Amino acid sequence: MDLILTTGSFLFFTGLVAVLTWWFTRNDDHSSMGGYFLGGRTLTFPLIAGSLLLTNLSTEQMVGLNGAAFTDGLCVMVWEVVCVVALVFMAWFFLPKFLRSGVSTVPQYLEIRFDHQTQVITNIIFLMAYVGILLPIVLYTGATGLIGILDIPSMLGSLPETLGLPPHSVALWMIVWLVGIVGSIYALFGGLRTVAVSDTLNGIGLLVGGILIAYFALSHLGGDGGVVAGTKTLIEDQQGRFNSIGGPESSVPFGTVFTGVFLLFLFYWTTNQQIIQRTFGASSLAEGQKGVLLTGALKLLGPLYLVIPGMIAYSLFAGQDIDKDHAYGMLVNAVLPAPLTGFFAAAMIGAILSSFNSALNSSCTLFSVGLYKNVLKKEASEEQVVRSGKVFGWIIAIAAMIIAPLLDHPVIKERGIYDYLQKMNGIYFIPIFAVVLVGMLTRRVPAIAAKIGLVVGFSVIAIGYFVSPFDKIVASLHEFHFLGIVFSWLLVLMLVIGELHPRETEFIQEDVGAVDMTPWRYVKPVGMVLILIVFAIYATFADFSVLTSQE
């Protein structure tokens, strides 16, 4: 009976989102470049915020970040709380510059600021990272979470035996390919507005489901005393782990918040094509700013469903020798009633689809607008450009579906998938963000400086991660400090080149009139309030004694 309820509620909620998405977007323009890649520049702030939140809020966080909290405690809330500062900077500084240029992609902006070759190099780096890192990790973490929530291996019965494969591996491959195919259909046939609408609908479900997990888990922990007793038990059991300050042995030592970690936030929320593409589709600067700041406000709630459940799992499962990336799925399976298990599995599917189809849509945009139209076939019609994106999308989707199950590797599992993702992100986050920042803040730095910065930054970080003996040096620094050092030297390198060989004329950014550039009247005070709340949260839970007691 429980299996029937779980499966029925899962199919109902999944189907409901699909039908509503089709209904809301059935008359959209999916044939032109503006309609397909930017939603016709018609996105309002609720759709922007919903899409931003769920594109970010995927299973690599639900599974990975709760897994990190299982190991390290509250200090991993840095990945949710501090990013609010980066979102404020996006609303204040970066978004106006992007919208004024009327671009569809970040590399397009770099072409305007520097030159065509800079755009091509940035496009290639983005595409390599999305295909090799982001898309496979989204599929892998999603499959891992669903296996734990729905206990899929037990549903397969004797099938794994006939295939000669372990139940977990069979389930992993099945879910990866199922979600990959469905996500590709959303992204490649619907375009950006379809992605944004489905993201918003799924986002509501995931937020509700995530908070329900925390509620039921606390009730389970509290027994007859309910949520209040569970909260008291959690605080008493893990008093030392309720600390916003990460010690030297944690995955995010406190010092790294001010170096590589904050730089990762700045790139992710201000320059990462997968995330900010929906802000490029804003109907006006004011709508875009409101959407970005609303996302920041919602991110402040993130620790309730992305950190606390992982800590509750520690109270329930510590000492059972379980993989930390399996802790969240085990918790959901243990505390949720069967009908809600199906609902939450549907929300998880929505989260996977959201991040997967958003990254896929962005990859198609980068290829079609940046490479196909600008390099391979400059005379291509809009219809041909859109078609090229769909073909390319299927190719990289299949590649991601092949790579994703291979991430079930002991080395990656020992580190934790979320930590692995952040490490790998640094390879391309840092050089691209350094070049964008220099481009926006200076007028005389030439294109050659940007190209050198991209190639040198990408190469140095990759060598520091994977080539001996340099990897040992990086390990001794902590890789987030290493990213901060590389970023600083990239800035110095590009500025020195700008002094020695400046542009002949100053760069002047023109307003192409793509959208109304009147800023939201409350953008500055609301941004300041959000930053003050971040500091207040950290101050409330800070215990700096951990910095010395663990050395």
C-alpha cells in the first residue's frame, strides 16, 4: 500500500508540473533566437526569482550540502547565507552593465568589451565545464538522492541479478538516463521561458518539501515531544556543531570565506551563464533587480532545509558508517509518510530537471549564439541557429548521461560530491570572473590581457589540482586560498598588461535599448538590509574558539 501511495503521488505531482508548464507556455515563440534563448525578454521578477532559486537549488545541494552538514555541522551554511552578498552585488553593479549591452551570454559581453577571440575562448571554457562537470554532477546527485528516498534497488526485484550488476548501479544508470531524457525534452523543445516556468512551479514544491523534511525529522527526533523536543534534543546533542565558524579541519575553514569561497559566490551569482541567463530575459532592469534580491531573501531560508536536515541525520545515523552523501536520502525515507515521500520525490525530480535543463539551455545558447552564429556559420538564419542549439543539446546531454554514473567512484565519494563540485568549479569560475571584473572596472585594458588571463588562469588552477608536485602545494594552502591567490595574480597580470600595452581608445559601454534601464527605486536599501541580515546570522551563531581549539 505504501508503495502504491508513494508512486501515485509521485506521478501526480510530476504530471501536474508538466501540464501547467505546457499550459503557461503553449503560445510562446520558440523559433526565434530572442524567444528561445531569452524568453522574449518578458520575464518578470517572480519568474526570475523562482527560476534562479531552483536552478541553484538542485540535488547537488539537497544531497551534497546536507551531506556536508552531516560531517561538518552548521558552518557549511556559508554556501547559502554568504551568497546573498553576491546577489546584492549582482543587482547593484553587474546586472545593469549586462542589460545595457543587450547580450544573451556572458561571452557576448566579453566580445563587446574585448574582442571576438576572447568570446570564443570563454565559450569553449564554459562548454567544457558544463559538459564535463556540471551536467554529470546534477544527474549523479539527483539519482543518488532518489535511490535513497524511494529505495529503488528493492523495487527492481531480481532484475539486477539477471544483468549481473549490483542493484545500486542498475538504479543509478536507469534514473540518470530517465531524468536526462526528460530534462532534455524540457530544455530543447521549450526554450528559456519553459525552463523558467517549470523551475518556478517545481521551486514551490521543493521549498515546501524541504521544510516538511526538517519538520518531520525534528518530530521524529523528539518522539512524543514533537518538534519542540526534537529541536531541544538536536541543540543539546550537537551544541559544538551549531557554529557558523568553520574550524581548520572543516571543509570550509573560516578564513576561506574571505578568499576562494567568496570569489566562487561572486562568479556563480554574477557571471555564471547557467544562472544569470534568466536575468538577461528580464522585461526591465527594475524587474531583474527585484528578482535577484527576492532570490537573496529566499536564500536566507536555505539552512532550514539544506543544513539542518543533515545535522538531524547525524543525530539519527552517526556511528552507522554510512556515506555522507546517502544521509539525506536515508533521512527522507525514514521520516516522511508514504504519500509525502512520493510528493517529495517529484519535487526532487523537478530540482534535477531544473538544474539540468537550465545548464543544457545555457550550453545551447553558448554554442548557438557564440560559436555557430559567430564562427561556424555567420550567415545562418535565426531558425538555423535555434536548430543548431537543439542538435548540440542532444549531443552533450547524451555525453552527460554517460559520464554521470562514472562519478560513483571511491575517490569522489570519500571527498563528498558537494566539495568535489566546488573544487572543480574553481577551474573555470576564477579566470572568467577575473576577466569580467577587469573588463567592467577598466577602460584601457586590452583584449590580449583578457585572453592571457583566461588561458593562464584555467591552466594554473588545473595544474595545481592535478599535477604533482604542485597538487601537494595546493593541498597545504587549502584549495580555496589557492583560488584566491590565483585570482589576485590574474588581476595584477591583466592590469600590468593594460599599463604596458593599453587600448588605443577607451572602452565606452553603449545602451542598445534592449530593455527599460530605470533601476528599482528600493534596490539600494533592500540590498543593504539583506547584507545586514547575513552579518546578524553569522554573529548569532559564531564561536571563534574553534579556530584555536582544533589547531
